Amino acid sequence: MGELIKCTDLAFSYEDVDVIKDLSFTVNDGDYLCIVGENGSGKSTLTKGLLGLKSPDKGKIIFSDELKKKEIGYLPQQTPAQKDFPASVFEVVLSGRLNSRGLRPFYSKKDKMIAHDNIRKLGIEELMKRSYRDLSGGQQQRVLLARALCAGKKLIFLDEPVTGLDPIVTEEMYRLIDDLNKKDKITVVMVSHDIQSAAKYATHILHLNFEKSFFGTTEDYIKSPLGQYFFGDNKVYSEV
Amino acid sequence: MINDIIEMFSNDFMIRALIGGVLVSLCASLLGVSLVLKRYSMIGDGLSHVGFGSLAIASALGSAAPLQIAIPVVIIAAFFLLRLSGNSKVKGDAAIALISTSALAIGIIAASVSGLNTDINSYLFGSIIAMDKTDVIFCSVLSVFILIIFVFFYNKIFAVTFDENFAKATGTKAGVYNMIIALLTALTIVVGMKMMGSMLISSLIIFPAVISMRICSRFKTVIITSAAVSVVCFLIGLIASYSYSAPTGASIVVVNMIVLLIASLIGRFVKKRK
């Protein structure tokens, strides 16, 4: 169980307002970490920080040697422009291999094999030749998840992966992610609004709550004051 | 018919218009796929107006080579528009409309004060005889450059067009590719403006991409079809405009429009059969 990501005393600001202060947490190999928190608590800012798109005002984010930046798979939130994008499923999944190409312009046979493997793993083989824009929301998310797996097989970073999906597809998506974590030993970091499901599947929870953030195992979270608000006997939130 | 076409291209200016036009159509259609998919279509329109404004001012000031002045101005405007689109303070579409109408207004004032009416008309609506030798050489260099970029960086262009956030997060310098596309678009527009006119040049960027997206469902085929559609529409438009002595730019746009209608019908038919 090696440490993959270690964050110490992080501080981030968003448009000159401090949203995250003195935040420390670690992600170990095999963990399933859910990052939850209200709107404006800094989830997206922290996401940008972890992906290296924004540097922290203070503190450090250390990636282990085995987890170079190029080995993180990322499932971003979909943009409206993507929904009618004319590309085949295979083209989209294969584009996940881009980061391993460096300056070499074309994909190798190995890249294509990895893309095929991930398409099979997510059960979307019959969609392979279809156009991305003709797929349902849940199918599109699977395709993007396959792309994320092509980019990194050690750790995947999921940014609200079930937004806009219906309850049945949402549950399928959660099971799929759970399988990847348990069977394929892929470390999962997920940003989510859905605290109930987070507690059901995740091994660790990071609840961003301004000065009083919580980080720990899911068991401890449910017992904590923050967790009690959602899982205990209805404490008033302002007391937390 | 064939004899007419042979006779048509016995004129030197027609040969130049043919070569220059095919190359500009090719460049614009390739760049157009990326711009349209990224919701940047209006950047082409904005840039052509800025191009017109700077050409008019340069001519009014008596510059011998107004294009040399227009090119850097349009390039700067391209970077500026790209940044604006990424910035949310003024919404991208409003910002582009503000810039393009301002540039147009300034250009018209400059032109009417200095009394350069014939030139201005050809900058606004294009002219088939406008392509000179330098333009043709410029187009050739530009299109070779664009083709090389699209072949060697095809996968990166796909990734950045499809999902900029993913590309950035996994270590592709998306910003650099956006800048390259903006720079090449600026160059294509300035050189294409002479023939198509600044009012109509953005159609070369938008129409072929939209047409090919109606009938193709893979990125690679969209790009190839877009280039082919653009060149064919240009040729039909050029021949039609010569035969019926209609304005070239406008004829090419009308051909594109008809092809778009046909492509939409085909696209709908194919979808129904699925």
C-alpha cells in the first residue's frame, strides 16, 4: 500500500477568495476516495490543483514516483460541444493514449490494443464503430471512462461522473467504478455531490467544508459530526 | 461546355484565381472543422471584419502594401478573440460582435473619408481578378504548412478539439494548438478575403465543416469530406460565376448553401434508416 498522492497544508483561492485552507490528505494505492462538499466549497478548484492545471497558493501536492502526471486517467465533466461531436467511439477511446505518445505523431499497434482492451473491459464493444453523438448519456460516460483508463491504469480521477444520468444508469456507473477499484485494483478519486453513494462505495471521504474539512475513512466519516448530519439522527447543520 | 472551361482558363487571372481559390478553400475547410466543433465559428467572421477595417485604414493612409499591415493586425485580433472566448466576463459571442462591427464601422469611415471606393467594394465583396502572383505563392506556402500540421498533429488536434480539459490534464499543451489554429485562421482569412470578400470569407470556414458533419460520423471522414466539399463547391462556384458573370464570392456561398441543403436531406434519410 504505497502512497500515490500526498497533499500537505494546501491552500487555494478562487477569484481572490480563499476557498481551501490547511488541507492535508493522502491517497494510497487501491483507495477509493470521494471528494464531497457543497457548491463553492472548492471541489473544482481542488480538482484543478490535483490535475496540475492550477498551483496551490500554499502547501504541496506530491505525486509518488510510480504515478507520474502522465499516468492519471481523467474523466472530466462533459461540455455541451461534445454531445454532438462527430467521432467514432474508437477514435475517442484511442485519444486517451495521446499522453504516452509524446512527440511521436501516430498511434502504435500497442496503443490500439490497449484501447480495444479497455473497450472490452467496459462492455461497449458493440458501440465501437458507432458515432459518439448518437450514444445515450450513460453510454457516452462509459466511452469517456474507457478513454480515462487508456490514459492511466494506476489512478483515475472522476469529476462528477453521474451528473445528468438516470437512477438506473447511475447505479450501473457506480458498480462499474467499484469493479474497477476492487477487481482491477485501480485507485479511484471521485468528485461527487452524492454523499449517500459516496459513503456506500468509497473507502475514504474528503468532505470540503471551509475551515472544518473532514478527511478519513468512510467509517470514521459516518461517525464524525459532518457525517452525522447526513447519516445520523438529523442534527442541525449549522451546529457542525 | 468543356471548350468553354478551357477558354475560361486561358486567362492568366483565372489560373491564379483557380489555384489561389482551391488552396484557400482547402485551408479554410480544414481549420473550419476544428473551429466549428469548438464553437468558435464566429471568430472567422470577426476576423474578416477586422481584416477589412485594417485594410481600409492602411489604404486610406496611402500604404503601398495594405496586406502587410492587415496580416499582423488580424493575427493580434485572433489571439485576442481566442482569449476573450475563454474568459467569461464578456461572453464570447457578444465580444466578437462588438469587435467585428466596430472594425467594420471604422473601416467604412476611413474608406469614405479618403474616397477609395472601388478598392473598398472589392475588399467587401471580393473580386475574381484580385489574386496576384504573391497571393498565390502565399496561399501555396500556407496550405503546405496547414497540411503538414493536420497530418502530423492530427491526433493532437482531435484531442484538443474534442476535449480541451482532458487534453490539458493529461499533459497536452492545448493552448499552443489553439494559438496555432488561430494564427493559421487569421492568415487564411486575410488572403482569402481578396477573392471572397470580407463579408463572405467566413462561409469558407463554416459551410464545409457543417456540411460534412451532416453526413459523416467519424472525425477523420469529417475532415477529409470537408476539404473535398470545399474544393468542389469552390470550383463549381468559380465556373458558374464566370459563365453567368455573377460575383465570385457570392456564387461560391450559394453553391455551398445548396450542398448543405442536399447534405441535410441525405443526413436525415440515413438517420431514419438506422
